[in-house]
Amino acid sequence: MTIADLRREYALHELSEADVDIDPFKQFGLWFQEALDCEIKDTNAMSIATVDKNGKPSCRIVLLKGFSNKGFVFFTNYESHKGKDLAENPLAALMFYWHGLERQVRIEGRVEKISDIESDDYFNSRPEGSKIGAWASPQSQPISDRELIDSERDFLQKYAGKQIPRPPYWGGYIVKPEMIEFWQGRPNRLHDRIVYKMAGTAWKIERLAP
């Protein structure tokens, strides 16, 4: 069997305009809860694509840490590759893929930093080891070997059990959608695609060809 021969049918569910909520955030919440109920691993894992000032794209997996009708929130090092991209070009695309439900959600929108208070609140809720890790790792920067990070982490262990402040270069972003697409796998590659696009102050719902 070659890679080109790898294929399967999608037939678990279907999606129609009549089925979806008029609010894309409520629709996302319904699908997200179904993914949780089905015990899909890493339900909140999402890819995020960014583009630098020269138009060069980059993509990686991060974890969703909150969503509301304002947008989708994640946390990272502001000096990381994605942080630098977002400083130069504050636009991003997200994608969730829930294999067990044969579903994906695509999101495109503008990105802003959340407030320092919100970032502090989330950082303070993290496990102690994760707090230390945020200080120990110069994310996306070249390092000589793994031991450099391990030694820095070991050095910072002296703060274990104490109040560890949020690094000034670490915090949250919110992706404010201009487009959200819900994709449901269907037989013969004739998938259901329902897209919400912001038109003025309201969401317009359309079906896209598979």
C-alpha cells in the first residue's frame, strides 16, 4: 500500500444549515462539548498558523485555554516564533480536528494580547512546574543542548512553594474571528461545510462546496 492508497469513508454525521446555531460561538461550544463527551484526547489542541512581515507562514499546535463570544484564547511566550509573527502581522488561522467525530473547525481572525490581569490570573492557576518552565525556557531560541534548560529549571526549583510571578514576556492572546467554518466528514468526499462570516455587526451563514 502506498500513501496515495490511504483513504477511508466519512459517514458518522451530517451537517445542515437547519442544524446549526445562528451564533457560531454557541455552535463551537456544542461541538466542543460533544468532543469532550466522546473523550477525544487533547480536545483543546489546535493548530495556529501565523505569517511574518515577509509573508512567510508558520504553523504549530497550541492549546485552547478559553473561548467566549469575544474570541479564542491561548497562552505563549511573546518572544517565541509565533509571538514575533503576531507582533509583525496580528492575523492568525486556527484549526481543530476531532478525528473521532470526523469534524474540523477552521477560524480566521485578528489577534490581540489579553490584559495583564487576565494573563496573571491564568499563570497563577498553572501547576508549579509549568510556572518554572515558563521562566526556564527561552522559547524558539537556539540552545546548545537539553542540559541548558534542565539546569535552568533545577536552579529555579529553589522557588518551589513560593509565589512565582508571571514572566513579563509570557501571556495570553485572543483570536477575534472574522470567519468560522464547521466541517463534517461525509461519504465520497462530499463533505458538509457551513461557514459563518462577519458582515458588519452580524454573522452571515453560508454553505460551501466540499
